Amino acid sequence: MSLRDHIDGLEADRDTASGIDREKAVAIVIFLVPGLTLFGIFSVGPIVYSAVGSFFSWDGFSMESFVGLDNWIRTFADPLIIHWDNIARWRFPMGALTQNLLWVVLHVPISTLLGLGMAVLFADLKGRRILRSMVFLGFTTPTIIIGLVLMFIYDPQAGIFNELLRVIGLEGSVRNWTQSPQVAIYALIAGGIWVQTGFNMLLYSSALAAIDPSVIESAKVDGAGRWRRFWDIVWPLVRPVTAVVVIMGIIWVMRVFDIVYAAGGSAGGPNHSYSVLGIEVYRAAFEPPIDYGKAMVVALIQLVIVAPLALYIARMD
Amino acid sequence: MTNDEPHTSREPTAKSDGGATEQYIPLDAVPESAPRPDLDWGTRIAAAVPSMPRLLKYAIAIAVAVLWIVPFLGLFMASFRPLGEILAGWWHVEGMTITFENYRRAWSYQTAPMGRALFNTLVVTVPAVLVVMLLGAMAAYPFARFEFPLKTMLFFFILLVMAAPPELVAMGNYNTLREIGLFDSYMGLILVHIGWGLGWVVLFLRNYLLGIPEELEEAARIDGASRYQIFRTIILPLSTPALVSVAVIQFTWVWNAFFFPLVFMRSPELYLAPQVLPLMTGRIQVEWGLVAAGSVMTMAVPVFLFLMLERYYKQGMVAAVTD
């Protein structure tokens, strides 16, 4: 578009500004207002409220006076959020933030690799739709049921996991996995991986479907081995999806609540041994003694960790 | 086209020419009868049967997929069996007793009957989905087509809400609902779900609308259609696939949600189904049959919906996170 055209365009706009643009502006407002009102009241508003409220002292549910960083300092010094002594000795409970980050460190890489592996494995099989749906089933199930199913699997009597241990001769390890403070978190992370792998596989499958099979065929003809074909053809195409998979995984894990609640109630397990940030928010906000200031700080920590990642995804395209 | 670079391409050109002429056999050399298959049945069958590595691949794939649903298989089996048999291991199938007792007890569970809870869940989910679809489509239209002030800022808020954990809005919404008297009511929870879902729905539908050419709308404008008529008669019908995706995903999300009902529904007669399930675990011995029956009833709806509208669900899921 030349400069001349641009100026013409501006002039054309100005000619119609009084008539058509008014009508257009009214239409835009009518389309936007109902949705944005609800969005503002029930989503943006509460977030702003929490951001502001984290700097105030609270009496129950009502805001009192400005206290600066008081809530923030108090929260970071709280052993329920970060328990330095136990981290040094690697004993649970290590604090909800530490445990939540441990969850990220284990859950995200493993579920990403499993998702990619399954997508590649199923890619050219007959009946792949059924296989994929079987793996994806967990992701459509309410997560509270996932938590209950995990308790069922790890039950000392009725649980199939303990039966498996008995069969392979590890009777000494049979226990109620979700109630044993030092191992329960790993048992639950395994459950999280079980669910999220299906979602990751779905994203990878749709990326793999975009690869032209003839390219792979011709690479085969040219004598490229399995690994070479993967790194040179498949990987460059699935790499952008990997960023999405990893970031969605982190968002999912930083929000994890239902699974932990099902297994350990609002305490997050015996002696809070596998509590996560979401659980701490719930307990601080809705169980006496009510501490809205802390609840808001913890929820903001959750947001601060994932917000840059979400903005990064949005910037990618 | 090969004339420009004679040294590099002379050889291949010559070869392919030779190959091309050899494709055609002279007319008198065409045989009278059809060519006989040069493979006997044995080799043909051998070629149709997958090779060893491929068979192995199928075996691994099926084993993995089965492993992934074993926990649900266990849940399903447990829901039809008495507690004694579940404690002895649901994988022992000999002498199995099938009973619907668990379902009957879960349906009329004393604290919060599952029948009532499922009804509550439906009452909350259906309006939360329909309203989000309508308001989301309305708001997405200007986002896709027009420039207006504060557009970038609104975008930023939408992304912020999509990244935020539900816990972050719980405190503010708790106070708001108390203030306006909608705490512990269907309407309150519905409003929270609508406000929470609108962010991703607007973004998702806007991306979809960007892919629809504008010419149709321009033509309709010239014919004198108003912007509302265009929205109703062109935009909504054209975005049907995206709206179906929104409906399935939002339905699953609202139906499966546990945290919002836990915070906003406090009277047992208003409990939603996911909320009732952890109450069923009891204190001393977990009633696995009861929990399993309740879980199967609760998950049946989203799973059925997923299987029916699998294509929309998957496409929507992929588009929602990758666009």
C-alpha cells in the first residue's frame, strides 16, 4: 500500500466518520458488553482483587489496612510453603511450593516423552483411533475421579499395584502408597503422568499427521536410519508443539488440586506431606483460621510462575 | 528447463528419458492374454501378514493402551461387585457375583444422593455452556473483524485469565456472591463458570473467525444487511464446527469441575456429583463399590460425549492450545 493510498483511506474514513462509524461503534459495544461484563466481574475483577488484597491485612473476609509486603514475607517464611530444614534433609513435608515444583520437574518431562513416544508408536498402525482414545480416556474423566482411582490402585488390599508387587516378589514394599508420607507424592505424580500423557499424545499426533509420508519413504530409500529419520524429518516438525506441550504441562501441574484433595483431603496428605499450592490456597481461604492474605499470595505465586509461559505461547504465532 | 545447467543434469535427464520410452512397448508386442501373477499364494499371504518387527510394534502398542485403561477397568468391575470380592481383588474373575446394589446405594446415598447430585450438575452445566457459547461468539466477532480501543489490553486480560489458576478467582468471587446473595445457589456457580470460560472461548472463536473470508459479509453489507443480521445469518452458521468444539470442551470442563463447586456449593442438597464422590470414601473401610458406582455414573456423561463428538473434541483441544 502506497502512502497515497493510505492518505486516501484516511480521508475516506473521515468522510464516513459521522454516519457509518457511529453505527459500527454501537454494534461493537452491543456485541462486546454482555460477555465482557461477566468476564470482568467474575474473572478479571477477582484477579485484581487478589493482587491488591495481597498487600492488605484481613479480618476474616473483609479487607482492613495496607500492610505492604507483610503477607508476602509471612508466606515465604511459612514452613507449609517452603520448609528449608526438611528440604536440606530431603524429608517430606518440604512445603507446598517445593512439592509443587518437584511435581513439575518429574511430571512434565516424563509425560512429554511418553506422549511423543506413543504418538510415534501409534502413528501408522491400524486401529490407531481406538488406541489413542484408550490412552486419552483419562483426560476426559473428572480429575477428582482420577484421584479416587489412584487411591484404589494403591490400596494395600484391593489395589492392583500392590498385587503386582506381590506377584513379582516384592512383598516387603506392599503398603498404602497414597498415605505413606515419604513416597506418596511420587505415587500421585505417576497418576498425573498417566492422565497427561493422553493429552500430550493427542497434540503430538496432530503434528505428526502433518508430515508427508512420502518424505519419510524417500528418506528410507536414501538409506537414512531410524534415528536419522526421526531427528531430521520428524523432530523439526514436532519441536514447536513440544514448547506447547511442556508449557501446558506446567500450567496443568501448577493448578493440580483435585488429585491431591481426593487422596489427602484439604490437608494435602498426612502432615501435609504432599500438599500443593492450590491446596494451601483452599485451606487458607476457606477453612478456619481464615487467612485471606496468605491465600491470595499463594494463588499469585501460582500465576506468576505460569503467566510468562502463557504469554510466550501467545507470542509464538 | 535442463538446458540452463547442462553439466549437472545431463546424466539424470538421459536416464529418465530412456526410462520413459521403455514404458511403452510396441503394439505388436502386446501379449494376447493378461499377465499371470508371478507370485504364488504362499508369498502373497506372507506379504500381507505383518513382518516380525511390525507385529512386535502392534503388541507393544496394544499392551500400552490396555495398561492405560486397566485402572478404569478395575473401577468398572468394582462398581458391579460386593465389597468382599473387591477386597480380595477385582482381577479374580472366577465365581464373580454381579450386583447392582452399589449403584442403588450410590443413587440414594444418605449425605447427598447421587441422583440429586447428577441432576444438580446438569442444571449448572447446561446454562453455563449455552450462555458461554452465545456471549463468546458475540464478543469474538468484533475481536476478529474490527479495530477498537483497548483491544490489546483486553487480549492481555484474556491471556492472563487463561493462565490463572481457578484458586486465584475464588476469594474475590466468594465475596462477590455473598454480597449479591447468590452464594450457595445454582445461579452463583453458573455465573462463575461463565466468567471463567469466556476467556478461552473468545480467543478460540476469534481465531476461527479469522479463517473465514470477509467477502461474504461485505456482500451482505452491500445488500443492506445490518451487522446483527450478518452475525445471525452468516457468522453463526459458518462457525458451527467451532461452536460444537466449544460446547463439548466447555461441557466437559464444567461437568468435571471440582474446585468451584467445593467452594461455592455448601448445602448438601445442592452438591454436584464430583463433590459427592470424595465424601463416599468413609472413615474406616473405604466402600470401594459405592465410590466406583458413583464414579462410573459421573464420568459416563463426559466420556460418552467425548466418544460421540471425538473429532470436535480433539480438533478443538488442539486448536485451543496451539493457536
